[in-house]
Amino acid sequence: MNVDLSVLHYIFLVFTLLILIVMIRKRDTTLVCIAGIFLLAIVATGSPSTSVMTIFNSFIFAITELLGTILIISVIVAMSTILTKSGINEIMISPFTRLIKTPTLAYWTIGIVMMVISWFFWPSPAVALVGAVMLPVAVQVGLPALGVAMAMNLFGHGIALSSDIIIQGAPKLTADAAGIAVGDVISASIPLVLVMGLVTTVTAFIFLRKDLKSGNLKADDSYVITKEDEYKEFKNILKPFTKKRLAVIIPLLFVIDVVIMFKLKLAGGDATALIGGTSIFILILLSILLHKDSALEEITKYMVKGFKFGFEVFGPVIPIAAFFYLGDSGFITVIGEFLPQGSQGIVNDLGLALANAVPLNSSIGAATLTGVGAITGLDGSGFSGISLAGSVAKLFGAALGRGVATLTALGQVAAIWVGGGTLIPWAVIPVAAICGVDPFELTRRNFKPVVIGLVVTTIVGMFLI
């Protein structure tokens, strides 16, 4: 399988490296992304006016792709605001405060809960369920919000999504592309996921503990105290009995959501929509109880506050997402049919070029599949490139005479850990927004543990092929 790389591919590759360098240097990437979008467009079309239009159109495409995530975050923030204002959240989290007593317990408890829920319903709805309830508890016992975000991200978007043993969306895609059974991919992925999960989460925890002890990272519960002071006048509007009943009813509504998801086999966007709709219902109910005659106006205020938060958080992310979406389906949608004939998208072409450029043995095959998976994950979805990983694994397995399932699983794990995701800023937005941390800082924190995990997992994969 040969891939002819064009000038567009090299421009995308150069700007990808520039963006990574800028991020590592802790600088803003917006200007670099816009320059990359403009250069891709002008080389493809030759039209300055079209290229200028492409910048704006790529932003529209990115916002459209991210809109579901923006909305669920906005709605959850709106609901969380009234839960905090009414004091119901304090009653809801009281059982967890008895369980989570230390930062260590907070990290592992939140991570494991996130992983289990994500296995059944994928991470997006799990973020909303876990973060809104457990974040305040963790912060109060000394685990920084960034530590909570890391735990949710690594266990949910990392371990659970890369294995996907319940819903089986990821292994189905890779298995079909590799021409093998889904069960074979799942079986082959189990040891790789275990190694990747253990190495990454333990390494992240060690770095986290080190920074907490040195004072480089501190738990800051000032925002919790500020909210309590700000909303003090509202805490006694509802009677204690009413608040206790609501503190039971609200989690029960989300439990019902979980049952509905299971019965109707809802996942991804549908599951997120169910959580979002329930959150809106809760917001309306609490607004009527808390504000009575002014409920109509207050509901709108809560929604506006949530939307302001959602778009404020996504503001820095839209340009970088717009650039990387051009590496996949966004290029044809935004710019047009200007890619070379037979192209599968810039990112996938680069992955194929890497696969074709290396000699074949089990060690190089494992390293290449990890590289292919990681490269295709750069678009921030994690799923767009795993079919390519399956196809490359099939080619390599045929050449080696063995190891198709292991190579497929390795590509799947790499693609989803990178793009599904823990290392791409817009892929970590749901967790970052719920925890109130900078998505770029979260990806920087995840970088070392994830890279170490990928290296160790690749080495293990070499022996399993």
C-alpha cells in the first residue's frame, strides 16, 4: 500500500510539530494554528480570499463538531450552580466525605469509579456524573482539582475507552479493518490495557505526590469557600427535610438514566443527551422551588451562566481543533476536494507512510503500530484512525505470519490514549471544564505518564506478537 505525500501533508506535519513545541513551551497556540489553516488552504486552492474564508469556516466546523460537548458542560455547570446555591450538594456529597479521607484515596477512588462507569456508558456522560459530585470532596481532603482531572481522564478516557470491553465500539472498528473477530482483539488488548493502565496511573500518581510534597502543586478549595459565602443567603430557603429528599431524588434520577442507558443500549452522544436533558429538568425543578415567583427569569440566568462558562473554556481550544480537524474529514468539508487521489485524509496518509517506511520484524512492527496509532490520534477523536491501525496490523501480521490481534490491539490502545484522549487539549475539555482546570495544563501533566506507558506497553507488545 503506497501513499504519495503532497506539499499539504508536509505543511500539516511541520505545523503539528510547531504546535507541539509551542505547547511544551507553555505558550498559546492560536496564532500558529491560524497560520497553519491559512497555509493549507492557500496551497490547496491558490486563492487568498478562499483561504481567508477557510479560517472562519474551519472555526465553524470545529464548533459544530464540539457543540455537543460544549452544551453538556454548560448544562452541568448551570445545574451545579443551583445545587451549590441551595446547599443540596453538601448533603449529596456527605457519603463520599466519609469514604474519601486522603488525597490518595480520592485519586484512586475517583479513578476506579470513573473507569467502571465509562466501561458501560463511555467517558462523556461519566464525566458529568462523577465530576460534579466527587470534585468538591477530593478538593476538601487535599487532592487538587488538577489531580481529580488526571484521575478521571486517565482511568476514563484512557483505560476504559481504549479497552471498551462492554460497548465494544473500538474493538469492532479495529477488528473489521484487520479482518479478525472482535473477541480476538479484546483478548489481545487485555494484557496491553492492563500494562498501559497500571504504568500510566501509577506514574501519574507518583508525579502528583512528588509535586504535592514539594509544594509545586497545592489543593485550592478557595473556590468552594467563595461559593459557600456567595450563596449563604440561599442556603436556608429550602427546609432541611426538603433538601434531604432532593439530595436523594437527584442522584436517583441519574441512576434511572444509567438503567435506561443499559436497557436501551445508549452510548456516546445519546447517553450524553440523556444526562443533559435530566440536568435541565433538575435545574428547572430546583429553580421553581428556590426562586418561586422569579423562577422564569432565574432559569434563563442559570442557562446563560452555564453557556458563558462553556464557551469561555472552549475559546482557546477552537483554533487548535480547527487545524487538526483539517487532517481528517474536515479538509474536504471546509476546503474541498484538493487532496491527492486515493488519499484517506492527511493524518491517515501520514500514518500509512510511516508504516510503509519501516522494515518488518516483531519489534519494529509493534513500535510502528504504536506510532501509527499515536499519529492518527492527533485529530483528537481517537476513533477516526483506529480502522487504519487495524488495516496496517493486518498487513504487518500477514508479513510476519503472526500477531495480527496483538498489533491491532496495540494500535487501538495508542490511538485512543492519545486522541480519545489524554494528550490532545480539546479531547480533555470535558474533564478539564468540569474540574475547572486549564486543558493545556492537564495535557502537559498527562504527557510524561502516557508516553512512559506507551513505551512500556510497546515493549510488552513485542514479546506478545
